[in-house]
Amino acid sequence: MRTIDDLQVAGHRVLVRSDLNVPLDRSGDTPRITDDGRVRASVPTIAALLDRGARVIVTSHLGRPKGEPDPKYSLGPVAARLGELLGRPVVFAGDGGGDIAGERAREIVGGLADGEVALLENLRFSPGETSKDAVERAAFADALAALAEFYVGDAFGAVHRAHASVVDVPKRLPHAAGRLVLTELEVLRRLSEASERPYAVVLGGSKVSDKLGVIRSLLPKVDALLVGGGMCFTFLAALGHGVGASLLESEMIDTCKELLAEGGDRIVLPTDVVVADRFAADAATATVAVDAIDEGWLGLDIGPQSTALFASRLADAATVFWNGPMGVFEMAPFAAGTRGVAEAIAAGQGFSVVGGGDSAAAVRTLGLPDSGFSHISTGGGASLEYLEGKALPGLAALDV
Ligand code: 3PG
Ligand code: MG
């Protein structure tokens, strides 16, 4: 892959595809970014280009609007935050419409001086971005490519998407991989080679089916696979336990039995769970052994004994990968498992990686410092698909 150091960008327009898809709290008068990790992670590439005198046009998706403008998903609040972090004004090209690479964008881009930066409105306001129809994608990619002379792919969190801005634009312009993509790849290579042992992987989140690919590919490489979150109940059911009203993927029970047979004692399951009588922060709760979940109760976190067990397996790990919360950490009574696991990872001396999305948000929501981890990935789905060994279209597009 070419890097930005290989491009002569001074005085030229560079389109940077970043992943600025951040969680927003819309309960107040103005939307508030609740975790700006992806914006911060995007800054080094943009800043390096600006420092070299490029005219930078940043572009990203936010959420999943349906191919038409939707003010809820405007990148406006992100433009403001990006400007603060860069320490320079960011011209925002959104105008409430859906023609994000149209006349207004061309005008703004045409007015940029060397070292100035603009942000286009949400790519997904255009149906061409995510279209399965190559012709529709091509038309949108043409419009985006017409804005610039170079393309830099830095949206690691979106490299598993075959979208116009990710795969079609780099076909049209001289291109390079951004710094974030290169950093993420280095980290993921280290995790897939798993050279430093013991290697512990912690998986959570709601569904076994979402994580099946990564379990299959990592199980032969790890010393411990610790399973929490909603997905642990399908494993517990595979052991013959009743799981009450907890999340359960019945069609995955047989698969979990196979994994348990194959993984033997490397798969570590909770021994106790925090159950609630309903899905609410003020529900009645209890901590019970995993073979004592009553009908009607649902498990919403791993229990203290399980957290201690997981922590003991993490204490001496030389390599740790964590993806998915241990419980419903957004509600205080069910946050202890996720917090305990995060603290155990942070206390360890090994190379530790938090895989994007919910786990990264958990770390920051719980107020844990980023510095406790070797790397907090910006890619949820993207890092999982990489570790599964899948080909990622956005990386293939950057391969010269
Ligand atoms: C993510 O949040 O995982 C990336 O930004 C990709 O978003 P998507 O899952 O909506 O394609
Ligand atoms: Mg996602």
C-alpha cells in the first residue's frame, strides 16, 4: 500500500475518507458527541496532509440514513469537534440537501487555500454511496472523485463495506492508505499471528452468530476465550442450564456444543450472573449461580465470581483482544462485569486491544483512561472481519 508520504500533496486537493461515525446524544437542544474516539483517531492523517499544504476534503458516513437527507444524521456537530481537535476551522459543506458532492461542495472545495479543510455532509444521504448497483455507485463516485486530485483511505471502521467512497473512488484517483488504517492493520496482524502467549480473548455482546466467524478463527490460536454478555446464555444453554428469560439463540445451541467440545477448557464461561426481573435500570436484581436462573428472570451482567475468574485469566496474558461488553453496561446495576474486565485488562502488562464499537464506548462511558490499553480500535465489524480472515474490500481498493 502507498502511504500519504508517497503522495506529493502540496497545493493539491485531497479527498480523505474517514470514519467519523460517532455516537450522538440527541436528548438535549443540540446533539452531543458521547464518544469522539473516531474523530480523534482521524486527526493525525488530516493534520499531516494540512501541514504539507494540501487542501483537504474530509468525507464520512454517520449512522444509517436511508439514502436521503435526514437532519438527525447530519455531520454538522462532527465538523465542529473536528475543527476543535485540528485547531483550525473546518468548513462544513452540508446545506440540508442530499446532493453532497454537488454544486455547493464544488464551490467550497474550489475556495479552499493550501492548508485549509472542508467536511462534506453524510455520504449516506446519497443513495449512490451504499447502492448494490455498480452504475449508481459509479455516478456518485465520479462526483466525489471530481472534487479532488488524490484519495486517501483512512476509514478503517468502514473497510468491510463495499461502498462508493470506500472502493469506487480509489479506482478513480491516485490513492494511498492513511495513518489510521496502517496503525489498525499493524495491530490486527499482531493479534492474528498471536506470537506472544498466553493469548486471551474476551468476547461479549448479544449474539453468538455475530461472533461465530471470529470464534472459529481465534479458538485454535488462544489460550483462553472468555465469553460474557448476552451471548454467554446460548453457551450456558448448550451446557444444559436453564437461562430463564435471558437472550438465547436456540438455533445456535448445537454450534455452541460443538465449540465447547472443540475448545475444551480454553472456553471460559461465567459461573454466576446478575439477573433482573425485567430489562430496566430499576428492576429487581439478584446474583445467582449459572445453574440457578429462575424462569422469567433475565441475565444482564456476569456476576462478581465470574469477573474475578476472568480477571485471573487476564492477569498474566501477554496478548489480549476484547470485543463486546459483558453486560448492559449502560445501566448502572449491570455495569460491574464490563468495568471489572476492562480494569483487569488495563492492569495487565500485555499487549491489549479493545475492538471498536460498543466495547470502546464502554471504556469511555465508564470513565476508564484510553492509556490503560495498547490500542482501542476504531473498527467493530471491520476488526472482527479481519480477524475472521475475510477479504476487506476497502483494503483491497488501497492495495496498489
Ligand atoms: C461502524 O460503526 O461499525 C462503522 O462506522 C461502519 O458503520 P456501518 O456498520 O453502519 O456500515
Ligand atoms: Mg456497526
